[in-house]
Amino acid sequence: MLTATPPMVRPVRLAPPHRFTRDDYHAMAEAGILGEDDRVELIAGEIITQMPIGTVHAGTVKRLNQLFTDLARGRCIVSVQDPIALDPFSEPQPDIALLRPRLDFYASAHPEPGDVLLIVEVADTTLAFDREEKIPLYAGAGIPEVWLVDLADKSLSVFRLPVQGSYTEVTRHRSGATIGVPGLPDASLAVGDLSL
């Protein structure tokens, strides 16, 4: 008795997901698809909706802004939740960035990795995303130093020395520690001043 051979089933090949470029992202804003008040950022070609900002998160960002502004005294630009042109597929909006001074205050173009002295991300509900998605992007772009303020753990992690997409030096600090501020050789920030 002959048995029929079942037909060969070929696996379905799905096209890879579309990755938006920074040009696409800006074109969507110009066309009105993305509004000025939409809380989104472009991360590795995906448009990510940002989580609502809680009061502790917002207060910590304001406190950092004040501390860095006092320390900088015009020697760098303190940027708060503004875009960084990281690469062709990413335009994150870190909570704080310390930027090299520029006469136009970056009015002609968003800062690029070479303009960034330090990025600070403040995390409560976004800790895993910041640590596993954004920080590797910063390392891959050569951002020299990133601070991650973990509100739940009441700690500040410092990521330094990017090599081939990873930071090779990672340290965690708590109240009582003092950390030097990149680009401001005589300045340091006391973790206790964050009131974590």
C-alpha cells in the first residue's frame, strides 16, 4: 500500500521590521504624524513611547539640573531632556546631558556624540530599558561617561571607558560617595545631594 508523502511545508519568511532613520523620524514630525508634545524618542530605529514622569523622577532631574548648572558656571551646557543625534537610527532624549560649549547653543543641529561630556538617565520604572537598551547605545556611540540614577535602589551607577559597544568600567555609588564630573576637572557631585 502506498502512502502519500505530505507536502513539504516551507517556513514563512517575514521581512525584517522596518527601522526608522532619524530623517524618517523628523519627516514624521514635519508631516504632523508626531506632535511636538508627543513623548517619544527614536531608539535603534524604533519609535519608543516614553513612560509618564513621576514626581520623584521629575524632582531628581530638576535637582540634577540645578547642581550641574551651579558646577558648570558656563563651562559646559546643561541640556535637560533634549535630543542627542546619536547615530542614523537613534535620537534619545536623556534626562540630563552635559555638552561642550557652542556659541549657538546647538540651535543649528542637535548635539552629536563628540559634543557630549556626560549623559545622566534617571530611572524608576524604566531601569531595565535604560540599562539594557540605552546605555549600550551610548557605549556604541562612544559617549565617554553615563550615569544611571536608580531611584528604587537609591544608587548612582557610573559607566565609563566605552570599548566596542560596552562600558569597561562600571561602579555603583550611594550616599556618602563623591563623583568627579567629566569635562569639569575641579568639580564633583556628592551622591547625597540627590536626596535619594
